[in-house]
Amino acid sequence: MKLLTSIALAGCVAIAGCASSVGTQPSSQATRAENCKVPTEQEVASLFDRWNGSLQTGDPHKVVANYAVRSILLPTVSNKPRLTPMEKEDYFHHFLADRPSGKIDLRFVELGCNTAVDAGLYTFTFAKTGAVVSGRYSYTYRWDGSNWLITSHHSSAMPEKKQ
């Protein structure tokens, strides 16, 4: 009987130990939910405003600060994809010479966990030349724990013929 009581007691201790550990370890789903930042559409719109404001400084370094280190820029007026901060700075050094200012004409936003997509149509006015250029754009953003940074930026001129 003592043996049976000892086995039963050991079983209860084991079950109690298992029961007490349930809930003390954070599940991966709970951890992910706690670390998940979903922006509002207004927050995403402000990210373009932040980028456009950095253009107004004329400083390529300030523009590139909007991009994640691991990101891609597929610019309108260059055939070369820009992958490094140095390549992006080189592009913006030339792009900023004509003092561009952008405005959104049409926006489509997709929101996710620590990510966002902003795509649509925009128009740039170049203060130095007076040129006005319409284009298509897409930005993808990732939350790095403290900032929303651009992970991809594609821009292309509008086709000449409207359909």
C-alpha cells in the first residue's frame, strides 16, 4: 500500500508541476502579438510626409535615413537598383539638385504586423526647373522596434498614353 501511495503521490506532483508551468512560458503566438505593431492609415500617410520633408532639406543623408539598411530603391530616373546606403545617397544627391517636392494623388494602403505597404500615384514638382512629373510608387515599411523604415521603394514614370 505504501508503494501505491508513493506512486500516486509522485503522479500528483508531476501533474501539478506540469499544470503550474502551463502559462508561465510565453507562447510564441502571445509573444508575437505583444511585439506586433500595426500602423493606422494616417501613420502610413505620415511616413510619406516624413520622406518628402527630408527631400526638402536637400541633404541626401537625411533622405536615406528613412530607409532600412537592408532595403532596395528602384528609382524613376535611374536604371540601377540602389541597395546600399551609399548607392541611395548617390542617387538622391543627383535627384535633389532640382529641388523636388512630391504630393500623393492616389493612395492604396495595406496594413500588417510590423509591416505596411503604401502604393499609388504621385506627382513631383521640381522648383529649379519648374518640371512636373507624374509617377507610380510603392513603399513597403517595416517596424524596427522604434521606427518605421522603408524596405523597398519603387517609382516609375507614368506611361505617356492614358488608357
